[in-house]
Amino acid sequence: MQRLLIVVNRAAGTTDDGSLEAALTVLRSGADVTVAATANAEELARAVAGRGDRRLVIVGGDGSVHAAVTALNTAGGLDAEDPVGIIPLGTGNDLGQALGLPLDPSESAAVVLTGTPRRLDVVRDDVGGVVVNAVHGGAGARAGAQAARFKDRLGAAAYPLGAVIAGVSTAGWNLRVEVDGRVVEHEAAGWAADGTTRVLMVAVCNGPTIGGATPLAPDAVVDDGLVDVVVSTATGPLARAAFAAALPRGEHVERDDVLVVRGLEVAVTGGPVDLVADGELEEDVNSRTWWVQRHAWSVLVPR
């Protein structure tokens, strides 16, 4: 019989008791289940490090997955040969949706018992962090902060609202963005993110969507060994509003003030600028480098 450790972050997302119990009922029908309801990073780290031979199953959205993968990485257990399960009961669930995981708790629990492993990339940074879905700087981070104000009342609808508010309330940042050692440059439009051009936002995307299925990097693939880097210079008032309006439909990538570049390593300098990695806010960052580690971990997905 399978042995599972179910980790639940009681402070995150929309993980209600009814949905959790529905998932646990299915899991207990086919596995030996232990539940760890953690309240902070320290409790989560202890639970993950002490799981023994139990398979890790993460209950929650992208923030919960980020926290659990960070704990797994710290414990030295990030291993593509030892797949984890995800029951996507958070607000956004962007990684889960990219993997085709059911949003119904009973159905996603069944995938944990019967699914097949899919190897995924992870994005590492130069301060020891890991990103499973996406990290944003500039307006993306401001959008997350704005969305947090409405999350309890609006759920996933808070994310596009936050994007609109951020899109019309910022003048941008002087950021230098390099992908694989080359400055991001839109030759046809005549601009470059070289530190002299104001940038509305920059995003490093492993997955295609953020904030509850907003298609920030529509063509990103979670296991191809590359990140999609989205840079926008839509800093004028009308341009900001147009960018924000186009973003929920994925039409922003067609604009002359937006460029998507694919690569292995990304360096951003300038600012300081706020960052949001898988929903986790970090303020006043002056420089950061990210790189892709291909197929660093794996998740059980539908057969």
C-alpha cells in the first residue's frame, strides 16, 4: 500500500475543510495517509524533512506548491525519480492547470493514487530560491499586492482586477534585462531593456499562466528546459491601460511594447523593484539571476 504525507497550509488559499475531506476520503481508500497541517515555513520544513518513505502530497495552490518544493529542496529531496502529488485547492492553481490536474478534490486525489509521473523544470535563483511557475517584477508584483486586498472577497477574480489597478498606476522602472547574456531588444519597435528604457514589468515564466489562468506567457511549457521571459515597456498612461486590458486575453504579446524571449538564464538589474515568485512577495530587489534546471522534479498527472 502507498504511504503518503499530505501537507496542508492552513493559512493559504481557499483550502476549505469540505474539499480537504473529500480528497482525504479518496486517498485513504488506497493509501496509508498521514496529514500535516502546517502554519509556517518552519513547521512545513520539519514535516517534509521527516516524511521518511512517505510520498509528499501538496494540498493548495501555487503558493503552497512553492513552499513545499522549497522545503523539499532544502531537505535535499527534490528528485525527479520520486514524484509528488498535487491537489490544487488554492485560489489560482496555475501550475495544476498547466498539468491538466482536475480541480475537483476527489478527482485530483484519484490522480495521486493512479497517475503517471511527469518531469518538470524548476527555476533557480542566485539567492537559493526556487520557482515552480513564474516570477514577476514591476507591475506584476504590484498587481499581486493589489490582488491581495481583494482575494478574500473575490477569489481568483482578484487577480485580473489587481492587474488592471497596477497597469494604470505605475510609470515603470529602469531595468536591464539579459537573457543568455544578451540584452532583451525589440529591434522592430526600436527599444531595448538596457537600463535606460523604463520597463513596466518583466516576468520569468516556467508555466503559461499566472493568477488564476491569466495567459502571461501563452506558449510557455513547464518541461521544455526553457523559460519564457516577458518584457513590457508600456509605461505611458494609455499604453499601461491597453496592456492591462489585453493581458487577460493573452493579446498583450502582439503589442510593439511587449517582447517574449526564450532562454536558459535571465538576469535583471536596476530598480529597486518588487518581485513575486509563485505568489510570494519580495520587496526592493536590485538584481537577481535565474536559470532553468530541466526535469528537476516530477508530479503525478492524469494518465
